[in-house]
Amino acid sequence: MENSTNLTEIEYQESQDNTRKQKLVVLSLKFILALWICLGNTLVIIAYSKFKSLRSVTNYWILHLAVADLFMGLSMFIEFGSFFQRTVLSGWSMYIYCAFLSLTINLSIFMTISLLVAVTVDRYIAIFWPLRYQTLITMKKAHKGITILWSSNIIVILTAAIHWRLETKEEIYCQIVPPIIEYSYIPGFLAAAVIIVTLYVHIFTAVYNQAKKLQPQIETSKRDKNIKKNLIILKTAFFVIGIFLISWVPSIVTYGCMIYGGQTHLETVFLYIELLAYGNSGINPIIYAWRLKEFRRAFCALLHIKHHVTLE
């Protein structure tokens, strides 16, 4: 009986050591990923701030998407402390650390989803009401919209964290996602995905029909150039949103199995799947450089790479 107990203790200790090693591997990968996310999105933010030619309403959404992605990179740096938090932090210092980590991660996720919906609506209006777009979507309205999005998301996340703390009165430990937020992830993600997919199906149907009508014509008019520019922006938005969904769906499905199905054995798998989701925050700057000439030129100018076109 004693031998059996000793074996169980040894197996448990080995399991704990393996889990700790896996977490260390994942944290090392996150460190590299976090560096790329922070550098790439900082480049987007500096480019928008420095070059006036980038300051359009559409690029304003991109700016704040970069800020949200930057929060993800910063949260990953903060998360490195979780590997030694119990031996270094305690009491209120632990609570502040966990609350700040929770805020940065959840704010990044919620703001990214909110902004992708905003970008989709922006493109929808640009395609279906092109003549009214300049009056419907102004920079002033975009400023107000962004202020509402950031404020509402911060209030919701902080309220959830405080409510959880007051209700449970438990010993302080790092629960990055409070229960209220935890159970809103999947419904929120699904609602946003349905809105985005529905609008894009409608948009691409309209664009396809419009392109068929324009094919016989000579594409030299200002109207044709505007349509082509809209198509480039539309395709870029489609890439950003498509890659976001591909990156996050495995994580959301696994998370759902863990929360609703009690599949706790998936925790180790989730550590690696989560990297794919977090990695999405580092992909967007690559898409902007690939798809949008203005950003490509701005990046070249900032990195002192020779380019034949100058920027203002």
C-alpha cells in the first residue's frame, strides 16, 4: 500500500515537472512571438503618426487594430511573470499583477473583435453607399466610435474582474479570465463571426455583379479607379478577418470543450493552440505591407529601405 502511494506521488511529481517544462517551452516561444508582435505593430503606429498620406478613416481603424495587437504582445511579456509568480509575488501585488495581465489580454481580444466588425461595416458602407461614404463615415465619427469601443470594453473587463473579486473573496491567484468574461468569449466570438461573414457574403456578391458590368468598359475613369482602390482595401480586410478566424477558431473550440464539456485534459493542448491565436496579432503588419502600397512605402521609409516613391 505504501509502495503504491509512493508511486502515485512520484507519478504526480513527474506530471507536474512535465507540465512546468511544457509551460517553459511555450513561454519561450511566446517571448519570440511577443517581440515580433510589438515591433511589427509599433511600426504600423509610427507609420500612421508620421505620414499624413496614411491618415484616412480606413487606416484609422487599422491604427487601433495595431494598438489592440500591441496590447497582446505586451500581455505576453507580462505573462512571463506567471512562471515564477508564486515565489515572487503575494497578496495585493499578486492581485495587481493578475488584474493587469487580465486587462491587457482580454482588452486586446475584445477590441480586435470589435474593430474587425467596425472594419466590415466600414467596407459595407463604402461598397453599397459610395457617394454617401464621405459624409456617413467621417474622421470625427470614427474618433467617437473608437472612444466608445475602447471605453466600453475597458469598463466591461474591469467591472467583471472587480465583481469576480468581490463575489468570490478567494485567495488571490492568477485567473486571467474572470468567469463572467470566460462564458462570454464563445457567444461574443460567434456573434461577431456571423455579422462579419453575413456582411462579407453580401459585399462580395455585390462586387462580383459590379465587376461583371464593368468588364467591357475601359477602366480609365475616376470612378473605375475608386472601385479598384475599394477592391484592394476590401481584399485586405478580407485577408485580415479570414486569418483572424482561422487563427482563433481552434482556440475557441478547445476553450469551449474545456469550459462547457469539462475536458480539462485539453489544457496542455490548449497551451500550443493558444500560440496560433496569439500569433495572429503579429500577422497583420505583414498583410498591410503586402496588400497596401501606402503602408509598404511608409515601412520602407521608416526602415531606410530604398523605394522609388516618397511619402508626405
